[in-house]
Amino acid sequence: MSNSAENDDGGLRERKRRATRASICSVARELTASSGLSGFTVEELCERVGISRRTFFNYFPSKEDAVLGHDEDAHFPEDLVAEFLASAKKEPLLEALRTYARRSGESLALTREEFAQLHAVMQREPEILARFFGESIEREREFAALIARREGMAPNDPRAVLSAHVVRHIAWVSMHEFLSAESPQNYRDILDTNIDAAGYLFR
């Protein structure tokens, strides 16, 4: 088999894997929004998606993880981390954070419909909302440590902690605006506007 054919086959498998994963998340959120987290079983979810119970657990350890889209969405992509760290001698921190936030947000590929679905789930299930915010705080700590590493600071340096908090909040506000509004603006433009506003404030 040629390298091209192997790459095509690998690409097809990856697309199928992502499609299956997205379908599991979508159905899990739909069932949770309509029936509550305890209102359906993993078996019922699998039947709706058209997969086996074993396949489900190859993707997610629990229904809660499927609803939140874990686990790969919860971690920092290695290529983005490497690019962010390598930018230390090339550009100011704010610009590096802008690039990181752009690529992170765009990689989520969340539609307005999926965002509304997830929002409905969180409104119905306080447990999911609490877990989302708890894990978001942990991700923010990890992000602060990453910023500190780039800047040569201690992991708990208040400058790194505040930078992580501000940029993650800007990214969240920008994503919320992009997914909630019918504006023709894309996510990058909204993010840039909000980061420029923060830059004006700090100048």
C-alpha cells in the first residue's frame, strides 16, 4: 500500500472516530436536556447512536464525560503548547495569548446548536454545571503554569495567574458572543476586538 493510501485510510478512520465521538456527545446532551442525567442509561444512549456499550467506553468513562465532551477537549493540545512556548523570544505575551486563544477556540468546532444544547443541560443538571466550572478552574491553573513557564516565572506568580484568568474569560465571553448571536462576525474577529479592548485597558 502506498503512503498516500495509508494516509487516506488513516484520515478516514480519524474522521469516523470524530464523527462517532460527536454523535455520542450530541445524543448524551439531548437525552440529559430532555430526561435528566439519571433519566437514561448508557445502553439507551448506545442504541440511539448505533454503537455497542464497549465502543462507548472506548470514548468516555461515563455519561457525564460524554455530556461535557471529555476527555480530549479538557487538555491543552501539544502542538499549541509547543508553539506558545516557542514564541517567547518572538512576540509579546499578549500577542502569543491572542494566537493561543484563537486556535484553541477554533479547534473546538462547536456549533450554535451544540452550544445551546450544552447550555440547556447545565441549566437542568447542577451536577454538570458544578463539574464544568470545577474543571475549568483546574484548566486555568494549568494555563497559568504554562504562561509562567513561557515567561520564566514561578508557577503561582500573580502575573501569570491574572493573565490566565483574564485571557480565559475573554475567550469564554468571545465564544459565548459568537455562538449566541446571529452576527456575521467570526470567532477570530470577536476575540480580536475583545483582546484589543483588554490591551487598551492595560496600556
